[in-house]
Amino acid sequence: MLTKGADQISLKRALDTIDVRIGLRPHAESGSMRYWRGVIGKAHANFQAKLLVCGPSPLMSKALLVDGRTEDSEFPNLLLHAGRELYGL
């Protein structure tokens, strides 16, 4: 299964390839290519719009805000400051 980033690159590459092929053919022969370029272009635009709506989950946002990481730790400490004081951390 492709990730969002890979889909983004694939759609962009398809659009670039079709643009080059349309440029190499006479206008009368490139009608179907122009049609499919429009279809892929719409899919690409819809994909980008949905991609911009995606954001971090509420838990991830909270974790980024409350990162009480100690000096030697590679992992976030998700306890609030008051909780860390209570346990002497």
C-alpha cells in the first residue's frame, strides 16, 4: 500500500509525463491525453486538498505540548509538571 507522500509523487509524475507527451504530439492526436490529464489533475487537486486537512491527532498534539523529556531520555514524559513534582520526577 502506498503512503500519502508516495501517492503525491506518483500523481505529480503522471501529470508531468502526460504534459511532455501532449507536447510531442500534434493537437489533433492528443485529445485523449488531454482528457486523462484533466482527470488525473482533478484527482491530484482533490488529494492535495485532503492532505492539507489532515493533522496530528489530539493525543499527538497534547504530547508535543507536554513533553517533559529528561536530558538522557529519547522518549517524551507525558506527565504534567504537577504530576512529576508529586512523584519526585
